[in-house]
Amino acid sequence: MKRLLFVFAALSFSCQGWCKGLDDLETLCQILDQAIDSSHIYLQQKTELINKLKKDFLQATDDEQRFERGKRVYQEYIPFENDSAIAYQYLCLDLAKRLGRDDYYTETLIALADQLTESGFYNEARIHFSRVDTSILTDSMQTIYLLGLNHLYGEMGYYSHDPRLRGEFFTQSGQYIDSVKTRLDSTSTAWFQLQTMDLANQNKNDEAMLYCNEWLKKCQPSSRSWATAAYYLSVIYSQQGDVNMQRYWLAQSALVDIRNAIMDQGALWSLAETFTSEDVHLDRAHRYIDFSWQCLSRFSTHMRSWLVAPVVTHINDEYKEQLQAANRRQLWTIVGISLLAIGSLGLLFYVQKKRRQLSVARNELKGANNELELLNGELASKNEQMQEANKMLSNTNQLLSDTNEQLRLAILHMNDSNRVKDEYLGKFLSMCSEYIDKLDNYRIKINRKLKANQYNDLMRMTSSEQLKEDEVKELFDNFDEVFLRLFPTFVDDFNALLRPEERIVPSGKSRLNTDLRIFALIRLGITESSKISEFLRYSPNSIYAYRARVKNKAAGNREDFERQVQEIGMH
């Protein structure tokens, strides 16, 4: 009955957490991204604290004081810089020997052995544990000693490639857990931690989740102990196959680690690994694993590097595939642009031919007008004699005048159309030339890096999306500049079609926002949402939503709104 209650409570907690995780995961990842951006602040605070402790250590007046202050230094270094932590632990061992304090020596020796376990130096850790004089251990030190041995054999079992040895190591680890449990208060944080770990290792996930929840409640939310509990909760969800909640608690754990400047991280690169299977999250995975790698490089332990290396390789392979696909798309884009350029040139020659024909017709019409003026003069002198003829001639003149006006408007419209084509063609050819130069410069730079074996630089160059973002921004800036030069009153004319309270004000005189840019493309005759989305880097659904939202702001009939936009600048 008790076991059923445990399972029911755990399942209730799991269902509540699942709903919360679905709602909050994306928001939590955004907060995590902000924490990574601010990580240099947390790192500086941690460094300043350690430097202050080191300064206090150097100013100590006796060995007793040096030991206490050195202990504080290596405790701060334990999750921050592995080599420095070990160096200060050895220093404290020497101080304990000089003081003749066996309790100090034993305490530091256990801490050193545990740090070597964390670093992956298992043989050295076993030697140091074997040097501990268990006969002088207090109850609290005996508990720490047994936990250290549990940690050592658990790590050895987890990373062993020999199935028989792995089983022996896990058996020894479990024996130490049983020994520790008998020494701990069943309401203590350490007891709930051991229960969680033991049940999770036995795949008793429902009970493990209940104990882990109690463990979380006993920890300060901003502490490393809380981050460790959150990490184990993610492990439980992983064993249950709940990827969403696994990511949620990994993100919670990683967030606390970053804010505490913990360099010995496990949560963030585990979170990155869960994102590698989804292309839509590949950029986020790459950012997380890159930050984790920087942290682990600072922590300086080969064991963590071995764990992260396969994830880094997988993400890099995915990035290479994406880059190759992008290169293929660029090639087809260049081919399409080239064909468009050829078509534009052919259209330009055709328009020039029509302009010459129109010029000839205009000259002929001018000569005809001159002849008509002479004829009108002659007819005026005979007005009294030829009233009927003058009336007919007046009607003829009116007809010719209307024809002249229609021709003049046609010429102006054709000139305006030619001006638009000339402007866009010149800008297009200039952009093509600049883009070819940029591609060639980028090729030269990559070639130099390859010759110099600067693969890390190449990784940073190809990992950054800054080049793409700069090119897209420059494309939009060029489009805005040319369009507003061709249609300088477009913004005012467009706002005149909207209700006064809904008018759109761009950020600058030569800049358009997304709404104005969509309808600028519609003014140019590009009305399909799929084509607009390709140019503006939005999904077709987003473009459709933008168009619908703006049409709802129309002062007149929303169904006639886009036709009115297409007529802007034609009168």
C-alpha cells in the first residue's frame, strides 16, 4: 500500500511538471541564453572572490591561519579550476603535517582523493583513500570518507569497459551507500540524495522522483546542491523517456551552474546533446556545447573532455551538412539571379526599341500639330464664311488634344517604368559585383586558414551567423533605399489608406519596417506570400498573418486595400 502511495504521488508530480515544462521550456532556454551572455560577469565575481581569498591566505600570520584560509581557497576552486584546487589541497596537506594535526591532514586527504576522482585519476584517488587512517575518523568524517569511496567506485564502474569489473565496482559502490545510509538522519539532505541516486540506479523512477522532489525542497534554489538535484531529476525523466521534462530540468541545473560560475558542468552539455537530433535546435545545441567546452577547458580535466568530445563531433558533422546544403542553395540562387539578369537585359533592349519607335511617333505628331496650327490660322480668317467648317474643325482639335494628353501620360508612365527598371538593374548589378568580391575574399581567407592549419579559427568563422545577418541587413537596407528613392511618398500614401490611429511610423527616413516592406514588394508586383517570405526570411504563414493584420487596419474596404497599394505613385 505504501509503495502504491509513493507511485501515485510521483506520477502526480510528473504530470504537473510535464505541463509546466511544456509551457516554460522555451522561456527557460531564453533565460539560459541571457545567462550565457552574462557569464563573464559571474566569472569575474568568482575570480575576484578567489583572488581575495588568495590574498588573505598570503597575509596569514601562522600555519593554523594559513591552513584555514587555504582550505577556503581550494573549496572555491573545486568546481572552478581542477588543477588549482589540487595544488592548494597539496599545500594544505603540507601545512597539516607541519602543524602535526592528523584531523586536518585526514580531512584534506579525503578532499584531495575526491577531487582526483572527479578528474578521472582513479588510481591516484585509490592510493590516497588507502592512506586515510580510519581509526581516527569522527562520525562526520567517516560519512564523508564512505561517500568519497562510493563516488570513486561509482565513477570507475560507470566508465569501465570491462563488464565483470564494472559489476564489481558497482557492487562496492552500493555497499558504501548502504553503510552511509545507516549513519545518516532519514530527514537530512544527504539521505534523500543517496535514496534518489540508489533508486534511480535501480530504475525505480517513480520512487526516485518522489525522493528527488524532497531533496529539491531541502536545498537553496541558487545552490550547487539544488543544481545537482535538478540534474538527477532530469536523469529520472530521461529514463522515463520524457525528453521535454529532461530538457527542462537540465536547463534549470545549467542555469544555476552558470550563475555560480561552475566550470565543472554536466547539465549544459547534456542539454546540448538532447538538441542535436533536431535541426531546428542545432544552433542552440552548438552554442551550448561551445560554452560547455570553454568551461571544461578552464576546469581542466580530461575525463569531462572525453565525455563532451563525441557530442562536439556530432554537432560539427550536422553543421557541415547544413553548410553544404546552404552552399547548394547559394549556387542555385546565383544561377537564378544570372538568368534574371539576362532576362532583364533582354527586357531593357526591348524597352529601348519601343522608346525609339515612340520618339519617331512623337516627332510625326509634332509635325502634324504644326500643320494643324497653320490650318487653324487660315480657317480663323474665314470664320464668318465657314461657321460649319470651323465647328467641325473645333471638334477635331478637341479629339487631337485628348489624344496628345493620352500619349503624354503614356510616355510619362513608360519613362517612370524605365526609371524603375534602370534603378533596380543598376543596384542589382552593383550588389552582384560586391557579393562576388565578398565570396572571393571569404574564399581567400579560408584558403589562408587551411594552409596555416588554423582549424579553430575556421570553426569560429563558420560557426558564426554574423556574416549571414550582415548580408541580410545590407540587402534590406539597399531595398529600402532604392524603393524610397523611386517612391518617396510611399509611406505617407500608404498611411493615408489606414485609419489615423493605426498609421505606421518607420524607424528612419530611409528605412522600412516589416509591414511596410511587405507592401512595398506588393507595390512592385510581388503578391505571392511564398515569394515575399523567401525575400524577407519569414515563413509564408507569417507573411499571410502580417498582410491580414495590416488589412484589418484599412480606412476603407479591406478587400480593395492591396489594389490601392499597387496604385500608389501612378498618378
